[in-house]
Amino acid sequence: MTDSNINDIKWMKRAIYLASLGKGFTSPNPMVGAVILDKDGNLISEGFHYKSGMPHAEAMAFNNLKKDARGGTIYVNLEPCCHHGKTPPCVDKIISFGIKKAFISIEDPDDRVSGKGIKLLKNAGIQVHKGLCREESLKLNKFFIHRNITENSFGVLKWAMSIDGRVGLKNGESKWITNKFSRSLVHTYRAGFDAIIIGGNTLRKDNPLLTTRGVRKLEPLRVVFTKTLDLPEKANLWDCNVARTLVVYDSSTANKKLLNRIPECVEIEELPSDNPKLLSNLLAQKGCNSVFWECGPKLATAAMKAGCIQELMTFIAPKILGGDNSMNAFSDFEFTDMKEVFNLNATEINLIDDDIFVRSAIN
């Protein structure tokens, strides 16, 4: 590997790091960072996309220029946009500032861009290099990429269980299976998602708050997916000063007369069935790149069956709950052969005091 290659990797990794600073704020847009060097290879500016509606990474970088960028190089982790949205096309800025060379890690899966931005740069005489730090860039924007390819939000299912696989006693008692450090970590993880989903039964039983507890200023959207609309008149989720709340109900089974129980500040949507895939698609249309499923066994099972879950977060506590009738994380998948089961790939395993945390991807 030459010194030039090493430098290129260094600056692309810097762009990826800058992009990550927008985590939790950019949806429906991707996380993007940009680094600009002058013609002599000196850093003269950098930027990142902070929030949807704000300047893109390239625009911020050009706005922050310390000297002339003509003949210089730009590093971006995602293909620059070439369409007019809330902000002007970044491709035009790159061309107008006289950039000579562009390193682009991955193409944008958005049909409005998808190779078109790169083509415009090449047509303007700019040397374009693709694929540098590709795996890191794909991982960073996997939520955005998934939504654009599938038209559904990327789903992560979280649950906490005892070492014998129980999520609660037979009377429904489950506070607290895991330790305070694990529960605090959940608040941090929530901050990286656009929405948090529970079912009506979880709302009735637990009356959760579903916030990051201040980890993030703009809290994720709180979503209740209900078949019946039989929801409590008083609930923490009805306080819209804390965070936005959306109730989505199955119009084929719900009693619409119960809508009057829900405060006016709460957003309401209806779907033709209780298929979680419809909910995932609805949230994707609302700009949610990622959703955090914190639901009970029935909805978790339905979401898994419908392909709404791409990753799982499992907290395992050193406790034994026992009992044939104790609560499980899932209902019956009705598998009859081991070839039918979900196979997982553990991507992260950590000790959290005396709890075990496992992050897995579905193969």
C-alpha cells in the first residue's frame, strides 16, 4: 500500500467519523461527512449533515473553506446528491468550486441519485474514485440503504430475559429482570432510532415512557400498534410535550368509537390489517429509516414472521424465573423442522456488570 493510499483511507475514515455525528438526526436522509483538501493535500475544510433540512455535508464543508479549493480533492462517504430537495444539489457545488478529484465510498441507493451524481462529476472532468472504505460506509448507513431498497424501515427487536429464557412471571411481572446499567443502555440505544414500537397490551400493562431519558433532545417517535383501540385513557405516551406519539390501528377489527379516549395531540393512522409489514412501510413513508421494536411476544412473533426485523438486541440476566407458564419472548412460530428456525449471526457480545448483551443479525 502506497503513502497515497494510506492518506486516502485516513481522510475517508475522517469523513465517515464526521458523518456519524449526525446519528439520530438526519432521517429520512443518510449520514454523510465530507473532507476537502487543497491541491497540495492540506486539509482546508470539512463538514457533516447535522439534520434533515439543514445543509448537506458537502455544502457545509464548502461554506467553511479556509482557502481556495480549486484543484483540490473531496472525500465523501456517500455519493453527492444531484437533485433539488430542501437544499440545492451538492454535485453542482463540487463542480463550481473547481474540485479535481473526488473519493466516494458508496453509491446512493436513492433512485433520484443512484449513479447520476457520479456521472455528472465525471462529465465535468473530475476524477472519481469509488469503493474506498466501502464496508464501513455500508454499515454506517445500513438503515437508510435498507429503507430505500425495500421501502420498509430497518427493524431492531429488543428484549430482556432471564438465563432460562423467560421475559416475565406467569402473572406478567417483569420489573426488573436486568440490572440498572442494562436499562440505562437501552435509553442510549433508543437515541439511535427514529421510532419505537409497542403493542396495545404493552401500553396497558406497563404504561411505558419510551424516551431516551434526555440522551437525545428530539425524542424518537413513539408508536402504538393496536388491533382493538382499547387503550387506557391515561398513559405516559399521551403527554406529547415529552415526545410525539402515533397510534396505528387495524381498521378491520378496531372499535373506532374508542378513538375519543386518545388526546388530540396524538397522531392517528389506520391500516387495513394487523400485518406488521404495513406498519413498517407506513413508518418508512413517514421518513423513519429505523425502528426499535420493544413489543410483547405476539407482536414480536408477527414482526419476525413478516420480515420486519433485521437485527435483535438481547439482554440476558443471571436469574432463573422457571415455570411452564412464565412469559416467553415469542409466541409459537409453529416450526416443525429445524430447517425452518431463524438462524442468527452474533455481531456483538458484551458483559454489562452481571448481564450479558448480545446483538445479532438474522441470516
